[in-house]
Amino acid sequence: MIDRKIAERRDEILERWIEGIIEGYPEETAKFLRSKKDRFANPVGAGLREGLAELLDGIFNGVEPDELTSALDRVIRVRAVQDFEPSAAISFVFDLKQLLLDTAGEGADGSLDQLDQRIESLGLCAFDVYMRCREDMWRIRAREIRNQSVGIMERVAEWRERREENSEKVPQS
């Protein structure tokens, strides 16, 4: 069972966690992420909020990290595409430790140790999710480069055929 003081302040912890992540973005992006909470007007912000809420509840309820990969993916996928360094992309998981310590204060019971272990495990899982996202991105980029190359090669072949046809039509003296 988690510390009652922590559980009662879940919404506050979540908002502080979200805000901590948003502060890591450039000013204009952060302003946008804060201002629009509508899923259609701001899908990145909505995904961030939903993902973090699911992660926090999962940590509080002792859900296994591998069961939280879809929530991690919602938060991390955008960060992987934005070329965050791996440490910066997943640091939000470990930032939760300090938030919980600040919330619990001095009189916290042993539940903080349990939460700490869950956060550590979630951090390792977050790194795996980040790497899968980056691998997906590189696969997509490689496929696009291959498709562009094939198109270029086809155009070169067509050009050569036309050139050969034209050279055959030109009378030679």
C-alpha cells in the first residue's frame, strides 16, 4: 500500500510531473502544450497527459512495467522523433522519484522504497520503448530512401532508353 499522503495528492503530483516535462520543451512548444488540452487541437499534449496519468496510476497500483509500455510509448514516441538524447527522453520517469519524495516529506513509510523500485523498473522499460521507437523511425527513413532511390533509378533507365532510341533515329554520315 502506498503512503496515504502520496495517494491523496495524486492529481497534484501528476500536474507537477506534466509541467516538469513541458518545461523541457522550447518556450513556444511549452506554451502550446500548456494551453490546449483538447485531444484534436493538441494530440501530443493529450497523449502526454493520458500517458503520464496511466503511468502514475500503474506505479501506485503495482502494475508491472511491461504492462505500461503503451502508456510509455505515448510519451516517448514524440520525444524519440524530436531527437531527444536517450537520457533526456526517459528522464521524466526518474523525475517522478523526487516529486514523490517532495510530496511524502519526512514521515513517509516504507512504501517509498516500493515506489522507487517500480520507478527504476519502469525506467528500464522506458529505455527499451525509446530504442524501439528510434528503430521504427530509422526503418521508415531507410524505406523512404530506398523508395526514392528506386524512383531515381527508374527515371535514369527511362532516360537512357530515350537517348538510345534518339541516337538510333539520327542519321549517321
